[in-house]
Amino acid sequence: MLPGQGTETSSRRIEAAHDCNFVGMPPKYVYLDYAASAPLDPEVLEVMHPYLEAVGNPASTHAAGRFLRTALEEARQTIADLLGAAPGEIIFTSGGTEADNHALRSAVETFSLSTILYNPTEHHAVLHTIEDLAQQSKVRAIPIAIDPYGRIDLNHLETLLRKHSGVLVSIMYANNEIGTLQPVSEIAALCQQYGALYHCDTVQVMGLGWVRVDEWPVDFLAASAHKFYGPKGVGFLYRRRPIKSFITGGAQERGQRAGTENVASIAGMAFALKKAYQQKDLYLKHLSTLKAHALMLLQALLPEARINGVPTLEGSHPGILNFYLPLEKADDLLLIHLDLAGVCASGTSACSSGSGHPSHVLQAIGLSPEEAVRAVRLSWGWGSEKAHLEVAIQTLRQSLLSPTA
Ligand code: PLP
């Protein structure tokens, strides 16, 4: 008998699964939306606490300022060490969106670039920035061909690199909606070979502990703390070479990002990242076990489901599974059924949910707009258990079987 199919043990497991709770959520909810945001680790909150209460500005030279400045520089050193970077190469930002904006806009401006080659399944933080730069005639934006799993066609990339000069390439590490991993080492090597700059949005993989810039010749990367159990509204940009600030103001961040730094969140982010790198093997094992279980459940309980993105553990993010249900009853109400059953999941990226637009990512890999609204993304993390996946997939099955659905 499959888990969640009604044995006494499995119903007890599902009942227990609903006891897992987070601040701000109604009781008895299952959270399967880690790709949108992971819960704040209580240890991270503890690290942040003294800096939330501290008086002073990190730019001040007196004792109160020095206290905050020390925390800021320690956080920078911690992150740099984890990534194999120099501390001066880390710029603190208000999150992944700002880091992406900063990398793209400042690179174009600083190095007078004329062309951006981009992956059409990038997050809107990247896509809308590129669109904006193209609309202002600052660059020519050229999409790179992808396969039906969303993977970059390296031959097309090479053809484009051969043809154009003054190029910035923007290709993310892992897609936030479908989890597809890109061949980032090959991409970086090609960029190096043809003298192009490479920006990689690493928001979804930073917490997996995979990124080392001393082993990977990327020029810019974007990260966001709330994807690795840190606070929301803080992130960082790694840049191999100095770039102009795209926010004008004070001389903070060595003149590369004006504005008083969010010291408490930055200290929390550095701690969260250190913990992620220390626990990376255990985390990968935990996520992969859950992914194998989700794939098994899907095949057994929803055999009609078609996986969006790479359908195996290899080549995809271990904590993200996206599928669509080619059934008439499977419309955008599926997410409401999940919500009513106490399951938090997404149909698309958190930033696109509620926009009413079918996902650009799913359409880029060949789904029609009607198919794209029948997609569900489940994503999990430290607080997730097999029973949570059972609740979610059983709920979907029941909502498709029920005559009133
Ligand atoms: N890039 C990717 C791949 C993301 O998944 C996200 C957030 O979901 C962002 C950028 C934006 O990050 P933030 O929410 O920190 O602005």
C-alpha cells in the first residue's frame, strides 16, 4: 500500500505532518513553498538580535559605529571565505532582485557592453531588467535557444558568442519554477574563451553549498538570504571586477552600493550561509530523498502528471518539483484546493503568482498558456517530511477525483 492511501499508520503520519507549524501560518498547515521563501532559522534570528537593537550607523567612526562596522566586515569575510572570493568582491544588497539589477545595469554601464545573451527562463528580476535596458537602446538583447527541459543549447550560445562582441551572458544556475540546472561550468568556460562577461543568478542554489568562485570563472552572481533560512530583504552580489553603483548616494560598500547597510540582516545572512555550507551534504541527502519520494508518489497517485523540467534527480534542483496535469478539472483552482486542505504550494514563481499571467518559464519550454495554468510547483526544505508530500499529492488526487471539483 502506498503511503497516504489510508492505512492507520499513514493517516497518523499525515496528521502529524500537519502539526509542523510556522509563525504567521494558520495552525495545521503544510508548507511546500521553500523556493518562494524558506522559514527563518531561529539560530539566525538569535545572531541578528543584538544588531537589531544596536544604536549607531556602521559608517560612523565612534564606538557605536565600529560595533556595527565590525559585524558587517565579519559577515563579508565569512561569505567571501565560503565562496572562495575576496571580501571586497561582495556587495550587500536588499535581495536577489537588486543584486540581479545591479550586476546587469552596472556591467553594461561600466564596461560599455552592447549585447546581452540571455536565457529566456530567467527570473523576472533578470528578464525585466534586460527588457528595460533594451527598451532604452542601451543593449541588444538576444535569447539563447533552450531544449524542452529548459537547458541552454551550448552550440547556440557558442554561435552567438562567435558573432557578437561587447557581450554579457545571463544564465541562472537553477530555475526557480522548474528546478532545471544549467551547465554553468561549460557556460563560464565558453564566456571566458570568447571574452564575454558572465552573470549567474544563483539565488536558488546558494543554500546548497555548491558555489565556489575560485573554481568557477563567473564574473557576477546574485544571492538572496531568504532562500537559505536567512531573513527576507537582504542578499548580495559577487563581482569579480569593480563596477559602478547603480544607486546614487553615500560611499557605502566601497562606493558600489549607496545606502546604510542592513547590518542585522547581513549578519544573519552570513551565519545562515555558513550553516548551509557546513550542512550541505546532509541537506542534499534530505532534499534528494524527498524528491525521490515525490517522484514515486506522483507516478503512483497521479500517473497523468507530466513533469516540467528535467524529470530525474540528476540535472534538477533536489528541492523543486513542477508538474502539470493534462486534465480538464486541473485548472488554476488546484492551488485553492491545496490551500483549503492546508498545503502551501505555488503554480508559478512567487513573484508571478497573482499576476494572472501564465508562467513565461513554462511557455518557454513549450506549454500553452492553458497548460501552464495547470501546473503545480512543490518545493521543500529542512522542515519538510515525506508525509507533507503525501498530503499534497493525495489532495490533488482527491480534488481531481471528486465530482464537485
Ligand atoms: N532570482 C531567482 C532565481 C529567484 O528565485 C528570486 C526569488 O524568488 C529572485 C531572483 C529574487 O530574489 P528576492 O526575492 O530576494 O528579490
